[in-house]
Amino acid sequence: MPILELKDISVSYPNCDAPVLQLPRLQIGQGEAVAILGPSGSGKTTLVSIISGLEYPATGSVCWDGINLNTLPEAQKDQWRAENIGLVMQDFHLYPGLSAFENILLPARFRYWHLPRELKRKASDLLDRIDVHTGARPIEKLSRGEMQRVAVARALLMSPPVLIADEPTASLDVTNGEQVIELLLDLVKEQQMTLLAVTHDRRLAGRMTRCLTLENGRLIKDGVNETERDFT
């Protein structure tokens, strides 16, 4: 049974002659690790915005586990996203002046008046897992590789069933990129999450179970990755 089903999706912007995204149908199953590929302007970012509920399609439906995001009021959709989607963005979106530990805990601070002890323990465990031991140093003093690993840990704090990563290795050197790839795939597998990753990185794409390729807003290829069949 698919966890995500898109039907008759069309997204258009003013001054564009053709839709920037047009998908008759797309299904993604629970626990899949899916790479979203394509050149700049192919519709990858728009697709991520649609499936995470950050943007409305002009037509069609976006259903997660039977819930049509298009029918939810904005407040309910925000709550659904907070409970179900972990986001890892290319530019990290970490808060300067706060330590790595404090940045990991930020999503929980928006939901709890007093942070549960188990969440503080989990944040500490995640810090150990991502191998970032920088104490009270502000996040802006960390390397880009360390900041990306903190962003991954923050997205996983609330144990969302779905993790969406937008170019998670784009600004990293080869060594740090490999570390982030291993971290993403290991943690997603352990927590039995569904992973959707927009990427130009063939190393990451080659480790996923499935690759979707977009071109001019249309899905031109949907294939199983032969090199990583046993990911789940």
C-alpha cells in the first residue's frame, strides 16, 4: 500500500508557457528510499514543495496515508507536517548563536512548554551518533560537514515517518558528503522511515532503492536501483 499517492498534479506559474510540474500519477511506498533527479528547472523543488504540503497544486490530489493535504486547513496541514515530515535543507537553516545540541532540540521547543527528559536524551544520543562534540560552541563556528550532520539529526529528533532531503551533499566536499550519505541511509534504515532526496549526487542516488528522473516538469524515468535492492 502506498504511503504517498499523487494524482493528476499540475503546477503552473504566471508568465510560464507550460506547467512547471505535470504528473498524472505517482506512488511511493512505506520505507522506500527515493532519489529525485533532473537538471535545474526540471521541477524537483516544486515536487518537494507539493509533497510536503508547502505549496498547492493547481489541480490534482496529494494523499499521505489516505489524507488529502489539499483539503486540510492551513493550521492542520502545518500540524500534520510537524508530526510527519522531517526536512533537511541544502542551506541547513540552523540558528546562529545556538549550539549544536540546542539546534537539534529546536523543533521540540515549539511543541512543548517543558522539554521531556527523553527528548533531551535523544538529542544527546543523536549528537553522539553524528559525531559532533562541540560543546557550547555556536553553530556558525562549525564546519559545513558538521552543520549538515546537525541538520540531519534535528530532522530526526521527533522520529517522523518521512524524511525529505533537498541536496543534502551539494555544498560538501567528498569526505563530508560520504559521511552524510552514510548517516542518512543508516538512520533512515534503523528508524524504518521513508526517504525522499532531491540530489545531483550520483553517489547518493546509487545507494537509494528507486530513482525518479524529471525533465521539463514531467517524470521521464522511474526505476529500481539495481545496486541497493536490500536497503529495506
